[in-house]
Amino acid sequence: MPQSLAKIVIHIVFSTKNHAPFLTEPIREQLFPYMAGILNKLDSKAILINGAEDHVHILCLLSRNHTVAEIIEEVKKRSSKWIKTMDQECATFQWQNGYGVFSVSQSRVSAVHNYITDQAEHHRAVTFKEEFREFLNKYQVQYDEQYLWD
């Protein structure tokens, strides 16, 4: 086959350092399109980005040219620099050290899209920590609780 073809959909989740509520609605309204631009430049087309004051969910295609680690590192690094320019209160902004990334089958893209869209409603009942543990358990990811929240 003369072409290399792939379509891999992933769901990325990461939070602010210490779950600080930096991501106010006005910041999120500008941040998510900014992150989509970063992803698009990394050949990882953003499908949907949403979140809450302390974390972000990204549904995107995985590039054939960049690793997951490279993509997330660039998104976090560039967006962190951008957030710090928003105002004085954001000057100390940081993302958490780690992240979660989960594969999404094509048949589940719509359901994951709806889940990410409904973040405000979802987090009225569930904290980010509870949500993230649910993902880890659903995907059978082994983890050490003491390192989970850096």
C-alpha cells in the first residue's frame, strides 16, 4: 500500500496544579480554541475541548507524526505560557505534572463527545478526582494514589 493511513481517536484529561480553579469561564472561552490551534499544528485535529475550573478534557485525533507525550507536552507548555499572560492572578499558573489519555473507538466517539460537552452538569455531582479514578478503573489502568495528584 503506497499510503500510510490511520485514524486514532484519543481522550486526554489533565488538571491544573493542585486543582487550583484558574480556568474561569472567560479564560476557558479563549483557552479551548487556543489549544485546538496547537493540536491542529501538531497534526492532531481537535474534535472537542471542554472542562471545568480545574481540568480539561480533549477529544482529538492522534497524529501519525508525533507521540502522545509530545502532543500533550506541547499543548500544556504553550497553553500555560498563554494563560500566564491573561492577568496578574494567572502569573503563577501551572498544569499538573501528569495526564490521562484513553483510546476511543469510532463507535464511542459520539458518547465521549456528549460526555465532554456536559462537563458543567457532570461536575455538579462528581469531583475531578472521582471522575479521573472512574476513567482509570474503566480502562483498567493501574496507578499509585500517592502519585496521582502531583
